[in-house]
Amino acid sequence: MCFLKNRGGFLEEFISRYGYAAIFIFTFFEGESVLIAAGFLAFNGYLDTVTIILVSALASYIGHGTFFLIAFFKRDAFLRLIQRFVKVNLKKLEYLVERFGAGSIFISQWIYGFRLLSAAVLGFSGMRRRKYFFFLLISCLLWAAICTIVGYFFGATLKNILGDVKKYSHYIAIGVVVAGFVIWFIRDLNKRRNINSSHTER
């Protein structure tokens, strides 16, 4: 019990010192599980809900915007890079952009594992930059708010079911993040297997 108490103190200090920086780094790329965990910690008083939303929305905005601009200005070189290292079929994302236009910015925000590639495809499409960044800002704020609120209410629900779990909140939050990365890893592995099998059939 003493070990858990000391470890809990360490985690509490780590979260208070580096929590928002960690949220920024992870949500620059993907980060739903990180945001849900952060919302859970906000419910337990370790982080501020509004700050979580603003930090994660900003990180997502910069990440998407960077990929969009690189694809917009360096289309051929970036496309070769994707085909060489990522080895993913972009046709579904291209169809999404063609069918929904600006609406694809909001839809792609929820496509786990393809969010940054979707931003690149939107850059390839030649969508006007002002239009893209306007809708992207709204999309990132909505995404950050929804994921954080889900985590917050997850904390409230857990408390109603199990009672006061604040002393275990750090471990629960870590479990949520780990579960998210495990799901991402499995999906990425299946995606690569499907790509390899399609190449083998050819």
C-alpha cells in the first residue's frame, strides 16, 4: 500500500507538471484515448477541462495543417513519400473528399489512424487554404470537446458505480491510454496484412 501511495504521488506530480505537454504531443497525431483519459483526470481534479480542450484542439490543428500544407505545396514529393513508407491505398480517402468536399474535414476527424493522411489528401485536392483552415478549426474544437467530455462523464459514471476511485484514477487513466494504443496497433497490423495480401494476389 505504501508502494502504491508513493507511486500515486509520483504520477500525480508527473501529470501536474507534464500533463498538458503530453496531451499536446499525443493529440498532434491521433489521441482519442489520451483525451478520454485526460477528461477522466479532469473529473478527478487533476487537470482543467477547458485547458485540455484548447491544448488538444491546437495540437490537432497544427498537425493537420502541417500535413495539408506539405501536400498542398509539395504534392508529388509527398505522394512518393507516402507510397514508399506508409504504403496505404488513398483511394477511399480521395473518394471521401470528392463526395463530401468540406464535410470530409469533419468526417475524417473521426477516422482513427487516417486523420493526418486525410489532411494530406485534402491538400492534394487543391482545396482553398482559407476554407480548409476555417473548417479545420471548428472540426478540431468539436473533436477535442467531445472526446474530453466523454472522458469526464466516464469518470462520473465510474464514481456512481464503484464509489470514490480518485486514488486509483492515475492507473485507470493509464489503462485507457494503453487500451487505445493496443486497439490502434491491432488495427494497424490488420491494415498492413490486408495491404500485403492484396500485393500478393497481384
